[in-house]
Amino acid sequence: MSYQTLKRTKILLLATMLGACALLEAAPTCSLASLQGNYGFTITGQILSGPTAGLVSGVALTTFNGNGGLTQVDHVLHNGQVPPEAWRNATGSYTMNSNCTGTMQLVFTDGSPTLNLYIVLDAGRWEIRTVVDGNAITSIGVKQGQ
């Protein structure tokens, strides 16, 4: 093999590898269907004002239907106080942008205030990060069956 042929082969190989790396690093594309299945959440933070102001900690299991709807059960302690119901039920909806950001709304069956959250779905779609609008409450959810 001549020096010129070897040089061209190396350049072509390098260009191919760089192109493959660029494809791997391309921005993820998400849709409603990207978010489906059961996610277990750990909830931590603080309600900033109102009758339930104070520290919050808990867990939740949220089921996303891949079509913008969800159901949830949670067990959340406010200032260390055990909730009246062991598991509080909610239904709701979610949106998902192509860059894997979105929103969630939770409507609780026990009359608790509706919650609006901002969400980020990771590129592998195995983890969700959330923050409750107007409060300092965050959560991380991991997809079951990972």
C-alpha cells in the first residue's frame, strides 16, 4: 500500500469515527410516548409558605401512559408528621418537549392542592428529575425494571 493510499485511508477512518461520535452526542428527541411505565420517586424539599410550610420528604410511584396521562400514589411527610392516608392517590397529565423537558400536573383525590411540576427526562429515559413550581421541592424518579 502506498503512502498516499495509507494517508487517505487514515483520514477516511478518522472522519468516519468523528461522524459516528457526533451522531452519538446528538440531542435526544422526546415525545409523550418517550415517557411511559412506572417510575419510583424520592421526594425532598420544603414548602415555602402556607399552612403546611416546612420540610417535606416522601416517596411516590407514578405510572405514565405514553399519551400524556398519569396516575400516582405517594406517601409524603410534612414536618415529620405522618400523612392521614398511608397512600394518597392522584391523577394528572404531562407534556414532553422534543428536548426532553416538560411539565406534570397532579390532582389529588383527597382535596390536597393541585401541584404543577417541571420535569426533565434523561436521554436514556430511565430517570426523571422534577421541581414543584413555587416551592423548593425536588424529586428524582427511576424507571422500574431497569
